[in-house]
Amino acid sequence: MPFSESPVARNALVILAVIASGATLYVLAGILTPLALAMFLAVMIDGFARVLQHRLPHISKRAALPLAVMISILLFGGTAFFVAENATGFATQLVAYEPKLDAVIAQLAGVVRVKNPPTVISIIRGLDATKYLGFVARFVQDFASTALFVLVYLAFILASRRGWERKAIGLFPQREERQEAVVAFLRIRDGVERYLFVQTITGLMVAGLSWIAMAAVGLHDALFWAFLIFLAVYIPVAGGVFAGVAPPLFALVQFDGYGRAIILLIALQLIGMIIGNVVYPRMQGRSLNLDPVMVLLALAFWSAIWGLTGAFLSTPLTVMAMVVLAQFDGSRWIAVILSADGDPQQLKNKMPNEPPDEALPPPSKGPAARPARRLAKHS
């Protein structure tokens, strides 16, 4: 059997290619992570524009995208303003709780039999301010540079959308190849949009139920805490830990005794367990056709390569990888393992506007201006 037709050799080459791709992604993380975030935002804005065009028929396709960009900027700006506005009062309130913090520290020190417990002021004074200020400065600098690159990439991606149709025609001159490319693109886009839908719905559920629990025990700034929990849900694992632990710790400072804090801790943990272990995997697995175990492994893989950005984008990146790998015989077995039902060629609950065969562009002859316009309807 020739080497190129040997299944063992072909699978070995696929595995080596995956390892080499992972190493390349790790080395070029500083360049690729802003681009990946920009592409993710571009898909989100494009989907938002199509929703506006569908819900508001009087808005043209050309006007829907700028309107979606403006609304997205307002939403992100309003979110940042709300957090900054409430964070100031929240920090001031924490300073007012200094005596209670000292009392909590003294009680905990008595439990572990520490004779001279420290105070909040002594703990702050004992910290190496220069070390932490340097860390904060580097974090702010990296965040600012990444945000700038993301905005630049996003602007160029949105500006170059009109050229994608002709590029697709040039890359896939045959109708069958173009059909597979368009369908694969729509599956990837559908997966990203469904991921956003699942994250938003589960985030609203967690935040809403958490607000009810926090308001029931009388926790201050319950609405602000619910908003922070909603934002944290978009960060896998770490967001769940924050949502279940941070409010009860604040309740220890606000209330006398441990009763309300323990009740709040139990309530938030139950909310996180039910939604995180029952609702979220079922919604994600059924909509994205991803195996729940593969979702966890993908989270670990992309977090190790791209850190927090990889953790945030782990699911859409895995959906994209599954769809692309399913197009080739040599790598289809990886896509089968990633899928939930063993059929990586399709996502569950596919979008109703996925093009049938007759809606795809005919073979190109020359400039292919007319097929390009027909392909644009699905991109």
C-alpha cells in the first residue's frame, strides 16, 4: 500500500499537523489572539445586523451593518460606564466596612488560634506596593494594546467584507466546491451565534436567580452584583467561581454572624450547579453538536495556548475546527470524536436560511459578478 494511502500514515500526519498547528498558535499568540477576537466580534456584529434587518424590514442591508456597529458601541460603552460608576461607590462602601473586616479577621484568627491577628490596614501596609503596581501597569498596558489591535482588525475586517465574495469565487471555481465552502461557512457562523445565544441565556438565568437570592438575604448592591455575575458567566470556570463565592464573602462583611452568608453561599452554589451541570451542557451540546467532554478538553487546550482569550473563545474555535476537519477524509475521524452524535457534517437545529443546492452560485465564467452577488446573500 502506498504511503499516501496508508490509514496509519495518514492519521499520523494529521496528528503531527495538529501538534505543529498548536505550537504555531502558541508562539504567535500575541498576533493571533487580537485577530481571533476581532473575527469573533465581526461575526457577532454581522449576526446582529441580520437580526435588525429581519426585525425591521424598512432598514436596508447596507444600513443594517452601520446601525449594528453603533448599537454595539453604545452597549459596550454603557456597560463600561455602568461598571465604572458603580465600582466607585462599591469601593467606598468597602472602606466603610473596615471595622467589620477587622472583626471577621479576628474571629477567623480565633478559630485557628492566632494570638495577634492582623488588621486590614496592616495587611495593606505589608504588601509590596511597587510589585503590584508594576503588575497592574503591565496588565493595563497589555489590555490597552490588545484592545487597540482588536479595534483595528475589526475595522479592516468590516471594511473588506465586500471583497470576500469574489475571493470565494476565485478560490472555488467549481460549483460543488463552492457549495461545500458556503455551507461550511454558514455552519461555523451558526455555531458562533448559537454559542453567544447559549452564553447570554444562561448568563441571564444565573444573574436573575442570583439577584433573587441576594435580594432575599438583603445584600447591598444586589443589582450590581447580578450584573457582574452576568459578565463573569462569559468567562468559563473562573466566572462560575466568582459568581458563587464573591457575594457570600461580601455578606460576611455586611451582616453580623455567618447565617445569611452561609444561606447565600448554598443558594448560589445550587444555582451554579443546576445551570452549569444540567442546563448549560444540554443547551450547548444540542445546539452546537459538541460532546460535553470535548468541550471541557477544548477549554483546557485553548486556555493553555491563548490564556483567558482562548478560554473565552474555546467553544467557537472548536466548532470551527470540527466543521473544517469534517471536510477532509484524513481528519474526519477527529471531527467525529468532537461531535456529540457522531455526525460532524451538520449542527443541531440548523438555521432555516441555510442555502439549498439550487440557491448556490452556478459555475463561474470570467469575472463571475453575478455569482458573487448571489453568494453575498449567504455571507
